[in-house]
Amino acid sequence: MNTIQNQTQNQNGLTLVLGSTGKTGRRIVAALEAKGLPTRKGSRSAFPAFDWHHEAGWDACLIDVEAVYINYAPDLAMPGATDAIQVFVDKAKRHGVKRLVLLSGRGEAEAQACERIVQDSGVDWTIVRASWFNQNFSEGAFLDMVMAGQITLPAGDIPEPFVDVDDIASVVVAALTEPGHAGEVYEVTGPRLMTFADIAIELSNATGRSIAYVQVPHEAFVGGVKESGAPKEVVWMLDYLFNTVLDGRNAHLTDGIQRALGRQPKDFADYASLVAATGIWKEATLTV
């Protein structure tokens, strides 16, 4: 596909954003709409509705779509994900979709299998590989721990290059709307390696509160998640991430954000400062 086609493809058809109510999806939708690009939200609450567990509804979501952001929930490592991605990609191709951007997982063999499905589709593709999000501490599973002043996880002292979701969304939007990103694998990280203890220190500095990291046994952590009533998919994913992926395999920085956007990624300290200013982490918001 030449540059002129790349520049105009999203002006003629819809961009479908799967997981449009999630951390990355809602940011991508907002950015596309700000650019004046026709966008279709892909979620169970949208119309037409998109649900990874309801294949019969996928075709309606793909009508008149030229580009798709593929975000599989809860994670591409989940059993059955490769089958779902294969069926979805086949449908997308039949509907004439011209570009696919897949959010993938760093260090996950199952996610890389899904990448190959997209890469072998015959459609222009871009892969965005990410791991631990900064926003897990403000919009995700670890928010309550921050509020309680104790990040209790079975993470040990393994460092991770936590990445900001705003940066991920910017890379995806660039891949969906600009020339030069087809055929690229962008492995995205933040600018430094951090342990969960380092995260606790940064959060303490940003909030002016004492927030500690407390190491807990893996089995106890998973048992606590189960007892909390979390969906079994969430229990499985957290078990997988802490027991398999968090073993040092991702303890290195990459240049994906720099290559895609021509700038440095956001540092965790900057993220924490911005979120702290919103007041979301203030103790006064806790209820008894």
C-alpha cells in the first residue's frame, strides 16, 4: 500500500476500536474522534455490540470498517484466544479491512502466536507489545492497594519497565492513521526499570502518603483474589502474569515508543504526579 493510500484510508471508512471502554480503547477513541475520523466503538455496551464470546455479532461490527484496533480481553494468553483472533481476522479480511493494529503482550508465547495470525493475514498490520501499565495503579487492579497504603503482591524484586497507557494509545493512533507503520513490531516500555518497591516509593512521593510494597506468597495472593469474588478470567490472568511472565524475561528497555513517535516515553514519576493532582489517591475518598 503506497503513502497516498495510507494517508487517506481512514477518511473513507470506519476505524473499529475493540475494547473501546478500556484503558487503551477509550483513549484511542478520543484521539481518533479529535482528529475527525469516523470511529466505531467495539464493546458490549455499543451498538452494534461487540463481545469476544459472541462471534455471531462480529460481522455487524465490521461493516464499512477499514482499520481495526484489536484488543483481546482479558489477555491474549487466555486459552481460546488464538482461535478467536483467527476467526476475527478472517472475518475482517472478508469485510475488506485494510489495516490491523494488535495490542500484544511482552514475553507471552501465546500472544506471539496471535501476532503471527495477524502478520500472516495478508492485511497491513502493526503489532504493539506491552506489559505492565502505569495505570494499573490508578484505573486497574491495584488501585485499592494504593488507597490502602500497601501494595501486596507476589512480585519479589523483579524489575519491569512500566509503560504509560497514554503512550500506548499514541502509538496505536499513529499506526492506525499515519503512513510508515505497516509491518512494524513496536515493543513499548517506559524509560526505566522499576521494582514494585520502587513503584511504592514513587507513589509515596507523589501522594505525600506512606505507601509500602509488601511481598506475599503467590498462593496466598491468588487465593485472596479468588475470595474477593473476582471473575475467574481475572484470577487466571493474575496467576499467569505473576507466576509466569514476571520472571525477569521483560527486564530490559526497548525503543518502540521512540521509533513510533519520535520522542521519549513518559516516566512513572510524571504519571504519578499527574494522577496525584486529580485527587484520586487521597485517603479522604476511602469509605468505611
